[in-house]
Amino acid sequence: MSLYCPFPEDIAEPVFKTLPLQNYFPEGLPRHQQSFIDIKKIGMRKIVDYRKILGVDKNAELQELKTVYRTLMKNWHPDKFTESAESKLEAEEKSKTIIEAYHFLVSIAPETRMQTQEDYNLTTSSSGIADFEYQGQVLTVNFADGNEYEYFDVPRAVYIKLINADSPGRFARRHIYNNYVYRSTSKRVATA
């Protein structure tokens, strides 16, 4: 069973109704043009999972992320687990997960986006799209200036429209760049 979302702008704060699929395929309209959301949304699930790992909510600021990160790393540092090799390996895996979650959440934090807003605006307004890839509601856009950004929770219908647009750059400026949570993947961004 899939979920139906009639408008892409509803994606930011998803409130979905579970509906039978056959009711939402109007005759004559191809299935790939429908706004269906698969329950396993990779992008938003990744964000939610990382927040759970650190035990923070979506309003966590950089300083809170830093404090929680340091506390968790003190508790899970592999050097503290000398009893057995198995516990040390578990601590190493847990600490890697904590580090990954921290860096990811810092990269999408509003404070980080504010610090890099000028560069982001310059890239999205003046640099063309060199390439893009869509996987599991995560749209990765490579720009001609070498920057790369990931956009999370982009519906498949929006991606299809991007592919079919006369000018993908213009479509992305109007419908993607400032409408979805994004992060830079091409360079290291702000640290807390």
C-alpha cells in the first residue's frame, strides 16, 4: 500500500491518508505522473533516524547538537571498552554511527544553511546543472561550478517534471532549490 499526497508542498510536514491506489489513478493519466509516496522514504527516514540516535528533536540548534554529540562520544568511545574485543567493536560501530549522525544533522541545520546561504544562492542562480540523480526521494544535483547538493523528500512526481522540463535549471530554481531540505555534499560545511 502506498500513500497519496496531492501537493508537493504538503511534503514538508507530511500528513497522509492511507487510500486505496485504484481510486487515485484517473483514466488516461500515466502512473508515473501521480504523486504517490512510498512508505519507505529514504531521505526523511534518514533524518529522523539520525535525530533518534542523538536523541534530539527537529528544532535542535547547533550548540545542542554539539553538547549531545560530545556526551555520547564520551559514553561510547572505544577506548573505554577494554573488557572484550566484542564490546570494543560494538563501541566502535556505535561511535561511527554517532559521528555520521552528528555531521549529517549539522549539515542540514538552519544555522549552517544561514552561514552558507550566500554561496548556495550564487551556485543555484548562476551555475548550471551538470548532472542530477534521484534515489529514494533524495535528489542529488551536481552543478557546473563543482558544488553538489542533496535535496531530501523530493516526490517522484517533481523529479519526473524536472526530467521533462524544457529548462531543468529554471524548473529547479522555481520548484526545488528553496522548497526542500538540502545539504552540501561537495565540501565540508560549518561545524558547531
